[in-house]
Amino acid sequence: MSVQKRDVKVITTHQLQNMKERGEKISMLTAYDFSMASILDAAGIDVLLVGDSASNVMAGHETTLPITLDQMIYHAQSVVRGVKRAFVVVDMPFGSYQGNSSEALRSAIRIMKESGAHGVKLEGGAEIKESITRILSAGVPVMGHLGLTPQSIYKFGTYTVRAKEEAEAQKLLEDAQLLQDLGCFAIVLEKIPSALAKRVAEQLQIPIIGIGAGPHVDGQVLVVHDMLGITKEFKPRFLRRYADLHSIMTDAVQNFVQDVKNRDFPTEQEAY
């Protein structure tokens, strides 16, 4: 039974907070286009992230850095048109908020005005405090992102687990508390030790969403192309593939090619 056929309220930051307080886990997936967003929304997803991972899975770049603000707005517009229930968050791309809080505010306002999304997500803690404060001052909901921050890949030089050492773990705890104190409505923790993620989720009042952060947080997020098995090469420990669409799609295309070559498609019944 599709979600549209039930009496289900539109998801808001208030509802996400209520879900944490009553112990209901939050489901979150990425989306980049209208068709996929429509399917995910109807299936009951709580939050859709228009991720800068579009740079990888949609455009074929090695990192998330090349995607532009205009491209993120385009993807966000497409997703919002397909959504009736889910809360839509948009990643602010690299260069649109770091180091200049005025630029950060302009970028966030453009995303909200031009896409109709419900909030934005920024990577980092104390170092982007001013940008978060300026964006929140305009009434734009902000989701934080700590741990492995892909926009900083050239700084760290690796996608391995973050915050395994005590000093980095302590900074993450302090940054998480800071993000909550500033007014962020939720935080994504990426690829950190499960025990540390549990501490953050227990100490903070706002929802904590994990990706490679263990089972003790308030919700989980995956890249939809990974979860559906459209991508094949990416195989981290935290990824569970719920389908093998790569094989299904390959078989379908090969069957189409064969039918066309053999003149089996279209038949007279498929013609006008």
C-alpha cells in the first residue's frame, strides 16, 4: 500500500524531533531526480537528501568537489517536484559556504527560494560556525555533517574511518554539541566508530543520522544508487544492498537490443 493512500502527515523538523523522542528510527536516502524521488517518497522514506554525491553517481566525477551550486539547485528542483511527504534536505556544495558567511547565506537562500527544499546540509563544525549562524538567522533549517566529510577529502587524503583517536573523537563530540547549540535540527555522522556515534546520539537532543556509524543512532542514510545495487564497485562494510538493479537493468537492455536486432520488437500488436 503506497504512502499516499494512508493518512500520513508531511514530515517536518518538528516531526523528526518527535521521532527521536519516542524512539522511532528515521529513514533517509539520497535522491537526485523527479522519478526516483517519487518512488522513494511513495515508499515511505522520511528524509530525502539531495546529496552532492550527485557529483559521483550522476556526473561521474571522482569526488564531490566539482558539483556547482546551480547544479545542486537543478537536482533539488527535480526532487521537490516528486515529493508529497518526505522532508527534503539539500547539500550545500563545496565552495558555497566555507570561509565566507555572507556567501553561505546567499547560497542557502538561493537553494531554498529556487528549489522549494526544506533545509540545507553543511559539512564541518567550529570552523563553519559563522556560516551556520548566518543561515539559521534567515530561518533556514540546517543539518550538520561530522566525521568523514567528503568535501575535505584532499585534506585527509583517505576515506577511512574518522575519529578513532581520542583527540579527534573529543573534537567531534564538541562540534556535535556546538551544532546543536547553534540551532541545527539534526546531524549526519559518517564513518565513525559505533561507540562514539552512540555517545553523540545519547548526549544530544537532536536527531543523529548515521552512515557507517553503527546501529545506536536515531536514523540511517545511504546513497540510493548504492542501496539499490545500481553501482557495483563501491563495497564498504556499512553498505547493505537491497536489490541488484545493475543486473536487472543490464538484462533488460540486452533483451531489448536482441529483440530489435532479431526484428521481434515491435510486433504488429505494438504498432498503430
